[in-house]
Amino acid sequence: MGALKQVIVVRKDLGMGTGKIAAQVGHACVLGAENVRKSKREWYDQWERLGQEKVVVKVSSLSELDKIKKHAISLSLPWSEVTDAGHTQIEPGTVTCISIGPAPEDLVDKVTKDLKLL
């Protein structure tokens, strides 16, 4: 098995501050890793051994995020969605970001390679 990575895709249309984005990305990393630890243990173990590569990219809308999520699902990639509790900057139930993987890099890249870094 080759390299594995996790990609976090963040919505930039919500006007979240830097700290809020950092918290949302943290949630996505943990949710995604736990999902893969339970469902694809061999991927999780290798990802953990190789340094837990993470990349954070951005999209400009919920519809763009949904398109990315659907592409990941079509390739049977593990994904997790972060929905905000609404205690601070945004409304409760707002989808802020998704994680894809950790999964084989070549598969993740099919979904995220054209997205810009955050």
C-alpha cells in the first residue's frame, strides 16, 4: 500500500474567523480518523505509522462541498462531516467542513487534487 492522507475541505463562505476554522478542522481530523480506525483499520494503522499526513483545502459554498462529498462517496472513500453546534459565530446545524480519509493518496487525489490550499 502506498502513501495515505487525510484531506479536510473547509467552506470559506461562512465568514468563520481563524480560530473557528482551526477548531472545525480539528473536529474533522478527529472524526475522520476515528471513522477510518473503526472501518478500515489497516489504512488507519499505516497512516498513523507514516506521520498522519493532513492537507486542508477550501471551497466557496455548501453546494461545492456537497459535490466533493458525493465524489468521495462514489469512490467509496471514508468521509466525515462537521456540523457546528452554533455556540459562537454561525448558526446551529451549519455544515462547516468535511474530512476525506485517511485513505490511499491516489484515491483521495481523484476527489481533491484541483482544490486550493486553505
